[in-house]
Amino acid sequence: MKRIKSQAMRIHLLCDHKWRDLPNLAALKLRLEFLGHRVLLSTTKDARAMIAAFRPDCVVFNHLFSAANRELARTLQQGGVGVVVLPTEGAVRPELLTLSAGEFSDYRVADLILAWSETSAKDIRDRWGFDHDRVPAAGCTRFDFYHPAFASVIVPRERFCATYDLDPTRPIVTWATQYGYAHLNGDAGSPQMAQWLRELDEIGVTTCYGRIGMDPLRIPGIHANGRAAAAQAFFALAKAMPDVQFLIKPHPIEELEFYRGRIVEAGCENIRFCPSTYIWDVLNATDVQLHRHCTTAVETWLWRKPTIELGMDPSPGLNWFDREEGSDMARDTDELIALVAAYLDGAEVDAERQAYRDAYVEKWFGTMDGRRCKTAGDLIDDFLRKRGKRRGLFHPMPGLRVSMKGALTAAARYRLGVLPDVSLVRRHRKSTVVAHDKLILRGDVAAYESRLRGVANLHDTKGTSRDD
């Protein structure tokens, strides 16, 4: 297929977490390459060194909440590099809405912010005085994977079940967990807790919690108690339904040993653990999904499947009423068993609830047409074409503070498929303080690109501005 003519640019996409962010960034990469650009997709961990090595015209960040990201964005702007933000999270908890709008950031260092929805985009525009061109409602690129246009990417139920030794003819109930700070409970004086508190304070979360009367020190305990209560109900459910198959899909930033230990302790042969599988592959095989305030529930709504809130952990001040309305609520084990049994016996999500879900998705996640990755790519392309090239390949960027050796070493790691926290000489990890399997490698990018080759709209010229 003929490529669209456009001024070729070098675009660097930064990936924070493989199991959350890689697929939609790989799709964006393919779209931008179709438009004629040269694109690098690499991990955020060695961003400065890889930017120094690649020398891009544009860098796409996942957020500008941290001082480090803002300082890097400012350095890039001063060096003639375009700064784009494609948010990792665009539908945040109620108490954090002003954080998403940039209250504690400096969005002036972003040239283009690809908000998920018009609601989010308007919040940013109103706070910063930006126009629609600078903050368009691009949609949630991650949700493209739930549209029929991306069906070829999804692992079929039968193949998924074979991977986890499951019977595709029997029902599957999935618990998608979200207790990312439970592991800090009881570590009040630890370096890990101190670092976490510093990060919360820096990005503004501490202030947001203060407005609802919440001490951040309580959050790990709330997560730990909620996880324990939900686990007790989940494992009781699994024991009560031995003919049903159960999955635990942990959140990408969670500690995994808690779940592995509970599975062994329960001794249930009908439970599987799947931390290293993309969520849409899990949900495609799932009949009923269990969660607590998790985006995975909204993803399940897109396939019109039942979702149940594990509400065994009431925490005044941390309610999320409009999110909860899209699911059934189980406040104890008996309610959970009854709800799951009803859905497995043939009950369906009623039309009124599904209509509510659809409206909620439109408000907070934008249009669901399977073309958000394409649209994001086209918006970046339009921005760069209008802006034009502002730097040469060898234009200096001293503000990066990266030596020639550092840049070359980072490039060598990338080329050789070595993680950025692994020594090239001794090949051992320098640090393991990262979430499970977080960092991407060049091979991960290539592997997911190959899965996306059959998605036609990533190579579609319709509705795309071009140079004629």
C-alpha cells in the first residue's frame, strides 16, 4: 500500500510498563511508520540515554506528573524537540481529578496533550488556557483492542485455555486485582515507604488526599485489608464451585507472592494465576469478572460481560460511586457466590445497566470506534507537519546530561536485547526494584508489532491529512 507523503520525523515513544502500555504504543508506532516517520519505542527507565542516542524530533511521554519528567520535557523543548503526552491513565479516581488536569504539573512544557475524552480535555484546556489543537480528545488507545477491528490480535479462547490447562467448554471467572500498595503495609519506617511518600508528595497526591481527610499512611493498610477481604471471598467462591474455573490476573504494579501463597494455601485445583498475559486475552476467555474499582471492569463492559465489585472493604472517602454503578456489588462472600451463580446460570447484564456503562465510557474514555491508535498517530503527524523540523540530527542537547559513552551503552543494550538495568559486561541485574516484568526489550516490540500487522486501519489513508 502506498504510504502517505509527509515530512519524515524521528519520533521516540516511551513505554512505562510492558503489560499495560506496550500494545497500544506498538500500534501507534506502526501508524506513524506508515505515515513515513522513523519511530523508536523503548522503556522509560533509560529515557535520557536513549533520547541522546536516537536524537528525535519528538518524544511522546506517558505523563508529566513527576519533576523528572517535566525537567526532561523542558530540556527537550529548549533543544527543539516536540513534546507530546499520551496519558497512561486518563480516567482517574474522583479525588485525583485535578491531578489529571495538571494542577501540580506544568503542562506548558507539552506541545500536544492527547487527552482520552472531551471531559478530560476540557479540564486541561480550562486550567491552562490551551486550545483544542493543543489538547484534542484523542480517545483511549488501549481500548481499541476491544473493537472488532483488532480481533486478529486477541488470543482465541481455545488457545488461551490450552496455555493455562483450562477446559474451554467450562465457565471461567476472573479476579482482576488492584491492590498496588498493599505490600507497603507495616513498613512505616522502611526506605520503600519513605520513597513512596516522597513520590506522592511530589506529584500532588498527598494534597488531594488531604482534601478528603485521608492520611496517605493509611493507604497501604486499606489496600492490604481490601486484598485480604477480597481474597477470603474469592477462595471461598472457588471452593464452593469446584466445576468452575478461576483466574487471578494481578495489576501490573502488584506484589505477586501474596497471590501465589494463597493459591497454594487454598489447594484449589480450579485456580490459575496469569500475571504475564495481556488483559484483553484474559477477558476474552472470561465469563464473569471480579474487581475493585479497576479499569479492567470498564474494559469488560466493552464486551458486555458481567462484572462484580468486591466491596468487602468499605473505606469512607475513597468511594467511586459512578464507577461502581456499572457493576453488581458483592459486600460479603454469600452475595458474591449468589451473583456469580446467577450469571453462570444464564443471567445477563440488563439493558439499563449497559446503557449506563456506554455513557460512562463515552464520558471518561472517549469514542470507541477501534481507530484511536490511528487517530493518535494522525494527530502527532499533523502537529509535526505544521511545526516543521526544528533541529538537525546532530544538534546538541547538553541539558540531557548524558555522556557519549552512556548513549552508546544504552543503544547497545537496546540492540542486543539487554534490559537497561543489566550490566553489558556481567549480565546481572543492577536493581530489581521494579514491578513484575515491567521493562520492554526490542524483541517485545517486534513481537507485538507482528500481532498487529493484520489491523487494517493502522494502514488506512481515509480521513488522514496529507501533503499533495
